[in-house]
Amino acid sequence: MASSPTRRVGWTLLGLLASSACGGPQIRSFSITPRVVCEGERAVLHWDAEGALAITMEIEPEAHDPDCPAVGRDTVALTLVASKGSEELNRKMEMVQLHGQSAEPVVIQTNAMEGGQVIARGEKNVTVWGNRVEVAAVAACGHRSLTVEHSGRTASLGAEGASSDALSGTALSGPWELRSPLTPKEQAEPSLRPNALKLLATLRCRQEKP
């Protein structure tokens, strides 16, 4: 099995391309470390594969929510392709590249009601975000006041969108609970109740301990 020298791919991606003339194509594993790349960092690709190998990279379009926009980041889809003759296999992974000041929406579907409040409980993707990125501040989106519980802390967010540092230092990933009071009209007409509650989290990268 031969390999090429390590090289930069795209912004900060490193990997080794290898090929094998024995048997059909195989992709036994394909991973990216870390999945979230902070400004000035590099991500390393690891794989165990056989065949004629290639990597494609594409920036994925972001869903645009004018009330709660993600800023300062790109979601990059990387696909490892292994081929031999007419046979081809591929494996896809995603990574997030952060640029300077970044903000990420936390959007959770409403799934309960209690005491005149609508409640949304759910998780921000642990697989992607892990513990590398932490919250610096949070602000309510959608012109609704929120009470937020996350990582054992509580934040009260006004409908005007003012930011709060009550959750500063907590991981972005993991369970979130968002509550918002219903107006009298929303209580009377279920069709007017929000399908999701959302906030915007300003992010910062956690410093690696020596």
C-alpha cells in the first residue's frame, strides 16, 4: 500500500491518501478530529480504506432564519470515495468551521404545556459539538420571552432579544429546556401556539488545558 505525503486540503484539513490494488474498494472507517474547528486550528482526517481514494469537500447551504441567524461558521461536508473499476463506495462526514465571533441557534420543537406556558425540551447535537465549544451569551429569538434551563443553570430572556451571560461557560451541546408564556389568544386557539422555541447562543472555543 502506497501513500502520498501529508498535505493541506481546503482550509485546515490534513490527511493521507492511500490506494491498494488488491480486491474491491473498502471503507472500514472514516473520521474527522475535531468535528468543530476553531479559528486557527486544523482538523485531521483519519481513515482505513482500500481502492483508488479521493476526498470531496462541499460547504453545505445553511437554513436561513432571519429571526435567529447562524453567523460566523461554515458546515463542511467531506466525502471519502473509494473506487476500483466499476465499483465505488463513499462515506460522508460533517465538520463545522468557526470564524471569529460565532453564533448558533438552539431550536427545539415544543412538546408540552404547563401552567399557561409552552415547553420545548431537547438536545443540541452532542456528536457534532461535543464539549469543544461553550456558550458565551444567549438571547431569545422570535420576539418571545423565554425561561431557559441548561447544564444546571437558568436564564430569563426578554422578548426584545437582550443577551444574558447566565449560561456563560456551559457547553453548547446537551439537553435544553425552553419555556415561553402563551398569550390569552394562543391559549384559546391552539393553532396559534409556536411549533418551536429558539434562542441564539454566542459561542467561544474552549481553551485546551496544557
